Amino acid sequence: MFKHMNNSYVIGADIGGSHITAALVDLASGAVVDDCKFKEPVNAAAGAEDILAHWTACISRVLAAAGTEPAAIGIAMPGPFDYPGGISLIKGVSKYESLYGMNIREALEASLEFSKGIYFENDASCFALGEAWSGEGAGCSRMVAVTLGTGLGGTFLLNNKIQHEGKGIPPEGYIYHLPYKTGIAEDYISSRWLINEYHQRTGQRPGEVKNIGELAEKQDAVALALFAEMGEALGEVMVPWLRDFDAERMVIGGNIRKAHPYFLPALQASLQHNNIKTSVHISGRGENSALSGAAWICKSMLVTNQ
């Protein structure tokens, strides 16, 4: 189906804490080809050989479905990671510890027998790039993307370029480590905070944030209060940066985005109270944005290397 079109397509892959998703992505539009999209579970606590075997298996399925070798492979990878070098620096976060210090690019080139470029970028940044290319941020020159999940991801984009410094850009371009209350932003805006706080206030420990979302749907007072508090906290953390960066849009992704009916009103109230004009958008593309963003990295590198 995709023969003779290899320069029009790349593979985008998104590596999460429990799986990898990979797909063929159209370089012209950023659209993910659903017929060439596959997901593979991964045990992040396994040995390096086992993890790489699952990553290889998933990407190999896309290569087989594509019918020819795409122009490049882009991978959305959680940090810490040496993205230009392709070397994993992940340790102390209970996932992918066995890959520490390994050159992932070289390992995948060998296991996939892939002779073209493999490029890496931060997973939250890939989400931002994907939204800017073909999602809620399309056509916007000053955009901030926030991912709400296990942790708190943030990326500032100026004309589709990731910003790590400059006016309105927090240290290194990240938001998870910004000081907030008695700790940092991620301590109060994450699935960890929601689950721990629900347990502390009720004595019951939900298995995952999805369960708290279901309780909120049933008008559980504690669940509703927690989402509202998290929305307000996100607003308080973001206000000075949205103002100084003069952000046009803030796009929210990550698994917690699905609970937006319960945190969005408090977030918007916080922004309005501080006269912030930035519009807030909830991603409807989910994981496809990270796949598109990983492909955008390939697109940029292919242009640079021409």
C-alpha cells in the first residue's frame, strides 16, 4: 500500500512506562496511519534485552505493514535522556533502570537493521509538537503544552520550536520542578498527588486516577474537591509564565485530561482572576500527538541533513 512513498512517511514511536506505540506518520500532514499503528506491552522493570526486544517487535510490525523502509524513525522518550546522543540516563524512577548508560540508537539500529536516521525527543515535547502541527495548537505561534499524568510535563513552543530559555520560559523550559507551596509543582499536580490525597482524606486508596474520575462522575465530594484543587494549583503555577511568554493557547494532554470537566472550571477561574487571556484547549488526539511530534522531529532533521 505504501510502496514507493518512503520519503513521504516516517515512523513515530511513543514510549510509556508500560508500553510502546508505533505508527507510520504522513510527513505532509502529521496524520497517523491507523492501519500501520501497533501497541506492545513492556515491562519497564525488565532487563535491557527484554525491553529492547519488545520495542523492536513493535517498530518491526510498522516496518512490515509499511511495505518499505520509511525515511526515518522518531521516538518520544521519557527523560532523563541524552536526546541528541541517543543514550538513556534514566535511573531512580522505577522504570527502564536496566537501560542506564546504553546507546539506544545503536541498539535499535542493530536490532531493526535500520540504516536511516533514528531521532529522539522528550515525550512531553513530542506531544506539544504534535498538537502544534495537527492538533489543538495548529496555527498558533505561541503555545504552551501541559501533560497531566504520573508526572507534570510542560513545553513552550514559539513558531513550532521548543524553547528552553528566554522571556517567559521557566528554567530548562520545564514546569514540573517549579517551586509551589511546600515543594514543587509536580507534588500537587499529578496522579500521585490525587491518589495519595484521596487516601489521606478518606482512608480508601484508589488504584488509579481513572477511579477518582469515576467517583467524580458520581458526585463524590472528595473527588470533586481534589480535581478542583488541582485545577487551581495548575493555574497558580502557570500564571506568571503564561503572562511573560504571552501565550496564545495552553493545550492539555496526558491521561488526567479525561477528567477535564472537573478541573477545567477551577483552572479557568484562576487564569481569569489573574487577567490571563490564554485560551485553554483539551487535546482530543491523545497518544497520536506524541506520534506526530516524534515524526516532526524526523521532518526537521531530514530538512537539516539535506
